Amino acid sequence: MLSPVILIPAILNGLLTGAVYALVALGLTLIYGVLHIINFAHGAMLSAAMFAAFFAFRLLGLDPYVAIFLIAPAFFVIGYGLQRFVIGPASHGDDRNMLLVTLGLAVVIENVLLVAFRADTRTIDLPYAFQTIDLGFAFLAIPRVIGFAAVLVVALALGAVMTLTDTGKAIRAVAKEKVGAQLAGIDVAHIYAVTFGLGTACVAIAACLLMPTYYVNPTAGEAFVLVAFTIVVLGGMGSVAGALIGGLVIGVVESLSGLFLGESLGQIGIFLIFIAVLLVRPTGLFGAKA
Amino acid sequence: MKPLACMLTFIIALAAVPLVVQSNTALNFLITALLIALVGQGWNILGGYGGQYSFGHAAFFGTGAYVTAILQVRYSVNAWPGFLAGVTAGASMGAIIGALTFRAGIRGSYFALVTLAFAEVLRILASVAPITGAGVGTLIKLDLRASALQFQSRAVFYWVILALVAVSLLIAYALERTRFGAWLIAVRENEDAATALGVNAFKVKLGAMTISAAVTAAAGCFYAQYFLFIDSGIAYGTRMSVEALLTPIIGGSGTVFGPLLGALVVKSLSEVAIWVAGDAPGLNLIVYGCVLILVIAFAPRGLVGLLGGLKTHLARSRLLKDAANG
């Protein structure tokens, strides 16, 4: 079992899967970093975006990788609208209310998908879905390699937006000191909504990257979001670097525990890490003091 | 003693319902409504009075249900002690999770997240462990005798759940009258200030979580006896966690009657939704989610708060009228 012939491919594949996890977690941590709430609707948004990618392929014939350029902006707008017109006004600025509203949204989105598309599991067939790259010591699935590269590009782009643009500066200002930012003339409601939109766009991109090799049903996103919760807790809530590294670590952990314990218990390994981190070091490995 | 008298009248009125209504459908509706009222009252003790929002109360519901069922099916324990064991097990689960999380200083968003994770771990374990019947679930043998806590008539089941709800109302009422309840509310309003005034926040929250878990576990035990079947999705699924917080939030969290009122409204709404749009899976959950968001947006103190607002409004307009006349 421990021979490198099995271990190295498992670790590499774990890293590639982990990259997509990291992207889902990035959206979550971004929203937490600025709004200081955990977005419980994140998984439902992922399922919704996967359905969007599925129908973009079925109805318009768009390759999921091309569909990113359509679906990501669309979900940015949806996320912006949800925060600006639903979550923000409904929660009256109270954190606990915000949690409940995102939970309510999750329930609504998931069940609207269930009523509209039933519980059927759907997949799309792409010619390159099962092609691999032979590294000599390991085979890597092409969609996963593309996914890994795309996540790196998205993370770099997001970093650039945050450091170079005025909106990015405003987001960082609001994250640090909301009232101060408001006094400096920043429209906090707008920045909250932009952040929520960016987080939702991250999830939409992740959905497009997953679609070539994964299936979609109304609860498909749930599995990822619980993993994403673990990642952000591990990496530290609100920390972008933490989300990326945490995602890769969790990908490898899942791949290895799947190898040693079998599929159904592989997930338990993740949850146990989750609870252990929360109990021992709730601020995560990279998080600032709460 | 006015609120207590009011509560007793209300319970007696509800207890008289099966003498008038004989229809099984109607009784079934009331039983399920009271069941989620009980689940919700459990949540209300910790979330409403203590301000600790749990997103994983299914952990307690499921533990109560599974312990009751497994003791009867696998160890031939009588249902009555089985019921008590279920409540005790649920309370212990609450105490364990509470001790771990509150000791680590977990609050707010994190508390919601970690309770959700505990419920999920239990769900996954229950779906693979042989003792719970894994994916197949556990079936309790039909044995319609009072000694087996199963009854021929639905009316008796109705009185049992009503009695449990009455006890939970008394617990909530006691919270509003006792020192412990005052400490709990102080922790909800401002934990640091409460600690500074000498309240042991850890002990208070732990106590509230144990009572809260016991009440919700009792609902789980009743569920097992009434439906005679339990599986990991029913016991530990997110649906139960959502219903647990939905009823008190809609009815009015941190109030004695909130969960009961919320449960009746939520159940009626989902019946109406089924009647209007047919019994599509997921439909009633859409209604629940929308109602949850609408209530938070427009009635943050729930229906009880709305009624209270109406009362003060009427009183004020009467005063104004009197002033104008006088």
C-alpha cells in the first residue's frame, strides 16, 4: 500500500482536486473576511452554477470551459443582487440574522432546483473527459490539470483586483474597519454586495471546472461546501492564502484517506479534522486572532 | 400567576381537541405540528434564550430516536425505559458537544458551523454503522400496547406529545422566572458583560445546551415510537436542524409560546402549499425558506412580537382616543 507507485499519483491527484476545493473555499473566505458571516447558501449556489453549466452545454453547446466567461459574470450579478436586495435589507445588519437568511436562501435554492429538475443525476459527455497526461510515474486526468491551472489564474487575478484596483482597496478597507471606511466615503452596502458577487463568481467558476468530470443534482454542491467549510476553518477564516493551501491539504487528505479507509469513511476524516481544528485552534493555521 | 393560568387553559383546550375532532388526518397534522413544536422548543432554550444559534439540532433529535429504537430492537428493552434512555442520551450528547465547543470559546458563526459538522459526522456514522441498520434504517416492531408505548388510537399519541410540549412550555416559562434563566439571557445579550458581573458563562451555556438537547431528544424518541422507523437521513439530516430553528424564529425566539405558534403556522403553510401546487418533493421546504427570510425581514421578533406590537398599538390608540375625548 505504501509503495510510491501508488502514493505519488494519489498525492498528485489529491492536489489537483484540492485546487477546485480551494476555489470554492476562496469564495467562502472572501465573504467571511469582509461580511464576517458564513455564507450557508454557498453550496446551493454551487449546485445552481453546475446546472447552469450543464444547460449551457446541452442547450447552447457551450464547452464548460468557454461557459465560464458567461456563467461567472452572470453569477457575479446574482450574488450582488442577493446581498444588496435580499440578505442585506432582510438581516437589518445583525450577524445572526444574516446567518439565518443565507440558510433560508440555501433551502430555497436547493429545493427550487429539486422541484424544477427532480433529484436525477446528470452528466455531460466531453471527448477529453477521460484523456490523461502520462508523466512516466503517474497519469493525470486532463480536466483536472486544466482545473488546477484555471484556479491559479483566478487566484492571481483576484489578488490583482484586491491590490491594484480602487474597488479592491475599498473591499480591504471595509474588511478592516467598516465604520472608518464609511466615514471615508466608501459605500459599504455596495462593497458588501460586490464581495458577495465575487464570492459567488468563484463558486460559478468552480462549477464550470467540475462539470466535465463530475455530475450535477440539486444537492451536488453540498458535498463540496462542507469540505470548503473545513478548508476555511483549517486555513483561517478570511485568509486567502489559507484557503488555497488548506484546499490543497484537504485534497491530499481526502485522496489518501480514500485510499486507506475507503470512499464513505474518507469524508469522516475531513470532518474530524474540521472539528479538531475548531476545538484546538479555531482561528486556523493562517487566521488572525478572532 | 396570569401567564401560567393562560398556559394551562391553552393546554386544556388543546387536550380537548380529540374529543371533538375524530379524523385521523387532522390528528396526524396536529401530532406532527406538536412534534416540531417540541423540537423547536428545544432549540429555543439554547438559541432563543441563550443566543447560541445551533444549525445541528438534528444531532440530539437523532440520538434520542436511535437510542430508543435500538434499545428496543436489539436489546429487547421495554419502550418506557427506552424513552428515558433516549432523552438521557440526547442530553449527554448535548453536554459533550457543549463542553467541547464552549470550552474552546466557539461563538456565533463558528458555533453554527461546528454544530452542523457534529450532526453531519453522526449522520455519516449512522449511515455506515451496523448497529443503526446502516443504510436500511431501524424498524421498531408493531406492538400496539400501552406497555410498549404504542397506542391503537391516535388520540393517545396526541395526548402524549401534548404532555411533552406542556413540559417544554413549563421549562421555557421557568427560564423566564429563575435566576438561571436570567443568567442565560444576560449571556445572550452580552457575554463579556455578563462574565464581568460574575456569571459563569461556560456553565450557563452548557446547562442550557443540555436541557435544550434533552427536549429535542424527547421529540426524537416520540418520533421513533410514532412512526416506528428511523434512518440516518430522518434522524440526523439537515432538514430536522432547519425545522428546529425555523419554528421558534417564525413564532418568536426567546418566548414561551413562539415555537408552538411557529410550528402551527409552518405546518399549516406547508399543507396549503401541497394543496395549491401538488405534493412535489421539496415544495414545502421552499415555503419554509421563504417564510424564514420574510419573517426575519419584516418581523424580526416573530409572530409573538407582531402580536405584542399590535397590542401596544391598540392600547396606544385607545389612550389617544381617551385623551381626545377627555
